[in-house]
Amino acid sequence: MTGRHFLFVLGSSRPGGNSEILARAAAEQLPPDVEQRWIDLAAHPLPDFADLRHDSDHVRPEGDDVALLLDATLAATDIVIVSPLYWYSVSAATKRYLDHWSGWLRTPGVDFKATLAGRTLWGVTALAHQEEVVADPLVGTLRNSAAYLGMRFGGVLLGNGSKPGDVRADERALVRAKTFFAREAPLAAFPYAS
């Protein structure tokens, strides 16, 4: 793991929620020389994404939360989306962050797609449902995003919890957290390509 830089993007509207608790349990297992950066989207809210794909005046953001997230994303070897399962997908703040990736694809001097190619996307989520299959739309969102960018996909660490702290009682999730980041993540593929 030498030279790895993990960016944890916290997408919950509740600080210290179950998804974050589970992500921190997994992050505790990373070697001490692995850099970790945690950015809470509630503390650094992004504006709604304006789709300017067909406009010609794309500029690199500067001095705001968009610039902060862009620079942090570009610097990371591993991006961990930490979002509770909201209506069977990622939270609104997380979706807004991913929507901004579309704009960053066209930001001059960034070469966003080529920069992220080969890096790893991970997910951590807590859900208030015993059947983990209900998180498939969230998993698909992250897997397909990684596939589009030519990234590796480490999968999604799932835990169960609704009330604050509930995930601490999910022993299976806490056991999985101990080795979640230790696996070599394969290149992501769209479902039709696997």
C-alpha cells in the first residue's frame, strides 16, 4: 500500500452516522503510512451541478468547495464513497459530487478521466434493511461510474443500521471491515461486459 492516498467522501446529512462509523472501522486497518483525507460534504456543500457539456467556456474552479473536492479527488489513489442508502441509492450530496465529475471531465488542464483511470473506487454504506440486495442500485452506481472512468472497483462494504450507532451491533459488517481495503480491486466492468 506504499504511496496510497485514500479520500473518504462523507455523504451523510448526519455527522458520525452509521456509514461513517463503518468506514472509520475499515480505515483503522490501513497501514499508518497510508494517507487518509476525510471530507464531509455537509461541511463542504457543492452547488447543484449545471450541465455545460456543450458549452465551450469550461474553467477550472478556484477557491471554493468545488475546487477543494476536485483537487482532493485528483490527488487520491483511492476514493471511498461513504453514503448511507437513501431511497436505494446514494445520498443527494453524494450524487451531487458524482454529478460534478461530469463537469470535471471537460475542465481544461485536468484530464479527469485519464487521471482517474487505474485508481480505485470503493463504497461504504449502512442500510436499514436486512436484505443487502436492496443496495444493488447504489452498488451499480459506483461500479458503473468506475467502469466508465477505467477505474478499479473495490466493491461496497455494507452494514446494517438505522438509529445512530446501530452498525456497531452488526458483527458481520465489522468483521468484513477488518479486511475490506486489503483486497486487490479488479478493474471495474459494466454488467453487460462481465
